[in-house]
Amino acid sequence: MRRAVSMVLTALLAFSLAACGNETGGKTETAATTGQGQTVKLGLTQFVEHPALDAIHKGILDGLKDAGYEEGKNLEVDSQNAHGDMNNTVSIAQKYAGDKKDIVVAIATPSAQAAAKAIVDKPVIFSSVTDPISAQLVGSLEKPDKNVTGTSDKVSMEQQLKLVKTFLPDLKKLGVIYTTSEINSEVQVKELEDAAQKEGVEIIKAGISQLSEVQLAAQGLASKADAIIIPIDNTVVSSFEAVLGAAEENKIPVFASDTDTVKRGAVATYGIDYYQIGKQTGDMAARILKGQSVADTPVEISKQADLYINETAAAKFGLTITEALKQQAKEIIK
């Protein structure tokens, strides 16, 4: 009898030690670090549907696949879209926390903020967050201080303004539509205002709070401004056709801050490749799944912004594409 009791106690002790071994003293635990052959549970949350964010979504999964994590094999993906609703971002994040996902990847600032608030014991990787510090996702880009890191799609608004002035040398008034509740948009508008002051350009702002207000804001700007620029703003970009309609009706050129919106009819931008940003994010997530700590994974910002021009849009608004711009452009959309 004593021998049987001793064997039970030994087994219980071994089980207890194994359980303790899964706690990693300051490191967020993931399925990939607990043993080989386990399926990683990924929560992939996206704020709204539009081509740039959809390209990031695809890039993330391709980046993970290239690193050895493939959906249907060793990766279980739970993709959720908030459809531009802030409340939905919170519900999705809370669902992921309750489901004990091994890692959560959040596309766009609102989704990232919701995920970072709800999930504190697992890695949260963001993508397409313009200013992670202002969004209070990290305290430092070089050394993330929580369980959160990721990639930024920040572009220079000063460079965008100079591009607009290349097409419109006599630019006096530039309209901008942005979502007042998106911190990334507020940061970009402030940078645009600072740059405009140096150039002697007046910025006319149209702040919105929801998708249904985009068209009315665009119509208001079209009667006041010489041109319209759209920052990297998920709500406005997802309703770009409403902006374009008002701009075309009033023959006011519209410029963008992302490449996919140029393909949809904006005149030009200095933009980044969103699919590649997605792949970069997927690779980062894979490194963390393989054991790299979040604190040792700095926020990555795209170093290069390329010129994209929509030739058809430029002609529609009566704008000339100089030879210098043609030579500089990475892509001219016909």
C-alpha cells in the first residue's frame, strides 16, 4: 500500500513540476514554446475592410507561412473584422482573451489598442499603426516595455504636402478629412499643419466621427479648398469613393497617403507597400512564437516611401505629370 501511495505522490510531483515549467518568468507564453508539433492559435483582428489593410492581412499570413506556420497544418487562424466599429474591436479583443489565443495580431490602431488593453499575458503584434507611442501601445520604439510590439506605416506628411505642391505650385488651401477618434489621424494632421505653416498653405480640416459623415465632409471641403488630401485614416480610406465623387464633381484633385487609394483614383502619394508591411509583421510574429521576447523585438518602421501616380486621375483633374516625376515614380497607374 505504501508503495502505491509513493508512486502516486511521485507522479503528482512530476506533473506539478511540468506545469511550473510552462511559466516563463517575465516572458509571454506561446504554444510554439511549450513543445514541438503543437498548433498555434492565432487571433487576427482587423479594424475595417479596404485594400491596404486587406493586403496587410494577406501579407501577415504569407509571412507566417514562410517562417513555418501554415494555416490548416500547425496554425489555427481566427480572423475577425470590426467593420469600422470601435465597440466591435473591444468585443473581438475580449473574445481572444477568453479563448486564450497564443498570439494576437491586430491590423490598424483601433484594433491594436483594444487588443493591448484586453490581452496582457500573451504577445500582441500590431500592424499599420502610424504612431505607436501616441497610441500608447509602447513606451519606446526600440525597447517595447509590455507584451506589445509591431510595425508602423508612418509616412512623412511634409513629403506629401511637397508632392501636392509639385502638381499645384499655387496651392493656397488644402483640405484634409480625418477621423477625430483615431489618434494616428490626429498625429498626421498635426504634422501636416506644421509643414503647411512653413509653406504658407492653409489647412482646412474636416473631422468626422463615423463612416456616414465622409461624403458630407468631402462636399464641404470641395467648395473651400484647392485640393484634398487623405491621411492614413482607416474610416476615410474605406469610404474613399465618397470623397472622390465630391472631388470630381467640383474638379478638386484629391491626393492620398497610401498606394492603394491612388490605384482607386487619387492623383498621387509617397507610399509604402502594404503587403510587404504585412509580411514584415508576420515574420515578427513568427520570431516571437519561436521564443524571441517582445522586449527584444523593436517596433519596425518602413524606411522607404515610393512615388505612385495615377495618370488617369491626373488627367481627369487637369494636372500635368512632369518628366522628373515620371522618372522618380515607382509605378504610374494608367
